[in-house]
Amino acid sequence: MMKSIFNKLAAVWLAAFAWAGSVAFTAALAVNDLPGGPAVNQLNLHPAVTKIAQEQAWLHWFMLILCTVIFVAVFAVMFYSIWKHRKSVGHKAANFHESVTVEIIWTIVPFIIVILMALPATKVVVAMKDTTNADLTIKVTGMQWKWGYDYIKGEGEGIGFISSLDAAHRQMSNDGGPKKGEAVDDYLLKVDHPMVVPVNKKVRIITTANDVIHSFMVPSFGIKQDAIPGFVRDTWFRAEKIGDYHGQCVELCGKEHAYMPIHVKVVSAEDYALWVAAEQKKMAAKADDPTKVWTAEDLSKRGEKVYAANCAACHQASGKGAGPIKALDGAAVVLDADKTKQIMVLLNGQNNLTMPAWKSMSDTDIAAVITFTKNNWSNKTGQLVQPAEVLAARK
């Protein structure tokens, strides 16, 4: 009964704010609401697709309305008393030291109010931390400035990939954003590899990071969990509706913080099984033999693709870099005859991880991208790196 009353009050409150917002923002916008993501002139929380998110939304309005009622009541009594008992109409201030009755009332009433707020909030917080009996467990690793997803338990176990901002959106940002009148509803929220999960299954998310603190948040699921280097934390969700849901890193993690989106695709059990099968085939195809000796041409072709997908966003397609990002065209470490130096940069990062570590990349991909940079632009070293050299450097 109480929930129903507060839901109705919340609806009235939101409608009033929405009307005010529509009056304030009359300019036509070139974007539309993004299902599972932000909405134009959004005032409320994201539409919930998990029970936890629904409870959070109810708590939000419960607390807001309760605090507003208290605020109005207290200040109404105060202003009434000031006005009704003002000196100009002949009232004189009472002279007394204490009132036991009043002190008891203003102690008991706030205590009851706090309990009314704490009980439902505690119930939700406890439920948020119950990650037991998960159908699927995914390890989420924050890195500057991408997300790594590793399926470590359940259907799809063994699948792993890195999710980055879509290259076209990054280029759009470099060019100053969408052109006037161009509708890009998912601007800076589109990724190359979304996390895929089945609908109505409990998904446990384990978070960590390999450089600085990040934070994994998907508002429609009601989850937000910091990813801290050297620590493992967890949260969970059970999405009840098929669709695409978006979030972002919400911990200031460096200059590329704005380019670290999260995209979770919720699909049916049948479609999830098909996705798992397709990903396993891709992994099998990428499982190159590190002892294989590649030709310079094949390494360069593969390296060009790896560079475009992972490196060009920072170092530019021209290899010239930008701002604090060092150029690769003409770089001493690239031109150096000692290939191990560049291998170690990719494996361990450098400059306080301004250049992130790429240990998660395969030996073949690292060898290929180094070979590409050593023989592209003005770099004509003629050197090539074989996967076995990268494997040896890892040890």
C-alpha cells in the first residue's frame, strides 16, 4: 500500500519536473532517447530491468518524498510560528528553560523516521551483495582505457576479449563531435565488442584493474562496482528484458576517462548459445602456435589490423601521436636494433602506464604490431619480431 502511494507521488513529481524541463529546453536536439542508455532531458533514473534496480528506484523516490514532506512540515510550522507570534501584533516571547515533553518528542520522532528509512535500504543493500548461486561469472578488468571481459564460470567459460570505444566514434570525437543536425544517439557509447549475457540468468561480475582505479556501472542494472588494482570485488545482476544496455567508467581514471564505455547486450538463451559457439570458433582461429615463423608480409598485414583496433586511437593512424602521447613514427625505441625494448614496453607499459600494458594480447598480435610499426611510415628498419621472441620476453 505504502509503495503504491509513493509510486503515485513520484509520478506526479516527475511529471512536474519534466514539464519544467520541456519549457526550459526548447531548442531542437539532434539526438533521441537511447534505449538502455541516457535519454534527452532525462530527470529520472534509467528504466530498471533488474529487481535490484527497481528497488533502488523505489528507495530513491521514497527517501526524496519523505525528506520533502519533513522539510515542508518543519518549515511550515516554523514560518507559521514566526508570523503568528510576531512582536508587531503584541506577542511577547515566552521565558522558559526546557520542556521534557518536547525533547522526548523530537528524539523519538526522528528515531522512528530513521528506522523507516533504514529498514528497506538495508534489505536492498544486503540483496545487492548476495552473489551466490550465479549462473554465469564474468571477470571485468579495467585498463586505461578499455574493459577486459573474461568468462570464467558457466556457459561460455574460457571466452575472453577486450572491449574498446568504436573507432568511428573516437574519430568523430577527434573531429569535434557529431556534425550539426547529425543524430548519433549512442555517441561515445558504442564499442567494438560488447559483453553478451543471457536474459533471466544471474550474472556475477568480478571487478579488478591492471593500472589505476576504474568503476564499472550500468544504471539500468542498478550496479556500480569499483575496479581496484590488486583487489577483487564483486556484484551481480539478473536482466529481465532483452536489449542493449549502456554504462561508462565512473571513476576519473586519466585523460581517456570519457572514452571508456560499457555495452552489455542481453539476449535470449538460444542466441547466447549461438554467440558462445561463434566466439569459441574465433578463439580457436586466433590460438596461433607461438613457435610458428611468420613472413614479414604476413606479420605486417596482421599488425596493421591490430594497430588500427588498439593503438591508432592514441598514436593516430599516421603514427605521429598527439599531446602527451609519443609518436611512433621516428621513435627511438621503434628504430632501436634491440627489439626487446619495444616488446617490454607493450608487455609492461611505460610512463606510469600512460602507455598501458598489453599482456592480455596474444604473442602473435604483439609480434605483428611491433613488426608493423618498425616498417611503416618513415620507419624502414627491415626488422621483424616473431611470436617466439615475445613468448621468451614474458618469462
